[in-house]
Amino acid sequence: QVQLVESGGGLVQAGGSLRLSCAASGRTISTYAMGWFRQAPGKEREFVAAISANSGYTLYADSEKGRFAISRDNAKNTVYLQMNILKPEDTAVYYCAAGRTTSTLIVGTVDYWGQGTQVTVSS
């Protein structure tokens, strides 16, 4: 079993930045692709970004390209999401996820979910 705990969310003004962290415990995440999803009020959970197990490949939703960056430190068993130029429409609960590959993560096939961290962007 893998436990995922997100942190780093909060309230930020539009145009600002936040860095989310996802700390894993229970077992190493070095063999898992990792990803971030988000869910805004009244909307379905959607894919944000994913990174392969060896960090050699990253994938982003179109609306996040150029603003968000996913990274990982397997030695620390941690995944990050750097979010820049934040917009009010980025307001959501952000979830960390572990899966077999980036291709399966992007369609929502997830082995483990975190509990989420709230990000609120004010205009």
C-alpha cells in the first residue's frame, strides 16, 4: 500500500504561484508514474499533469502547459507540482495519484489517491 499526502495548497491572488508537494509512505513510488488531478466545485475530477517513474516523460493538460511543472524526487519519495500564473479557474482541490504509466493515469486509472489539498485563486 502507498499512502499519499498532499500539502502546499492555500489562497493566492491571480498571477501568483504555489508549489504543491505529495509525500508518499508505505512503499517506494520509484516504480510508479505519478500525477496530479483537480476537482472544482460542481465539476468532475480532471487530469492536470503526470510524470513517468524515471522522470523522463511528462504530460500536461492543455490548459496547464507552460504554467505548471511536475517533478519528482524518488529519493525523497515525493512529487511536486509548481503552479505559476495562477488563474481563478485553477481553484480546485488538487489530488496526487500513483499509477502504472502516464498513459493510464491520464485516463484516470489510478492505483492510489491522496486526500487532496485546496487551492483557491482570488481575482
